[in-house]
Amino acid sequence: MRPRLSLCVALAILLLVGCETPPPKAPIAKPEVLIQLPLEKVTAAVKRTLADRGYVATKTEGGTLSFDRGADLGSGAMYGFLYDKEAWRRIRITLTREGAATRLTATGAVVTNRGTAFENEELDTGAGGAQQMQAVLEQIRQRAQAGN
């Protein structure tokens, strides 16, 4: 009986030693950009840029504009196959006047059950999502500064 108990204790110790808490992740900066143009011109550039990317404006709340489009292949397949739900991509752009300039911040999300009482929005908080949102903001900046 003694050898079995020692073997179990040794296995338990090995399992516990192998368990570590993962290192803390560095916080991901919220995607933002400051454009040296008035709010009205930047708002127009936001709408044109996202329309060109296939997004449709859904609602405006204060200084935040929301845009939706069908999800890309990966998200669409995952939610369609696993959950039998249609998935949508949502981008929220918040515009804040800062003197003569306008600051834009962006958040991305995947939405299921869009437009129903059971709508579910999962924010994209990963580094890849933040990079995509930053790329959208840079495209908006370029368009606003070019005056298109």
C-alpha cells in the first residue's frame, strides 16, 4: 500500500508543478487616430470609407456611428456551422471634437441574431482585431485628408 500512495503523491506533485498561471497580457491600446480636420468632414470620410468596404450605417448615438456588414468567411462559417446563426461584422466609430481636429476611436465586434431581441455582440478585443480597426482608421484619415 505504501508504494502506491507514494506514486500517487508523486504524480500529484508533478501535475501541480507543471501548472502555471499564464503571464499577464499587455493591454491592447484602443485603436484611435487624430485627424486635423473638422468633425463634419471627418464624418463624411468615415461614411464613405465604410460604405466602400461594404458596411451599411445602422445607427448613430451621440458621437458614435455604427456600421454592419455580413461577416467574413471565417466568422461566417464558424457561427453558421457551429451555432446555425448568421454572423455580422460591426464597427463602431466614435468621433470626438478636439479644437479644430477630430479624434476617432474604433471597436469591432461579431454580431449574431442581428436586429432581434436576442441580438448578441461579441467585442473583438484581440490584437488582430485592434490592428484591423487601426487600418480602417488610417484609411479614413487618408480619405479625409485627400478630401475624397
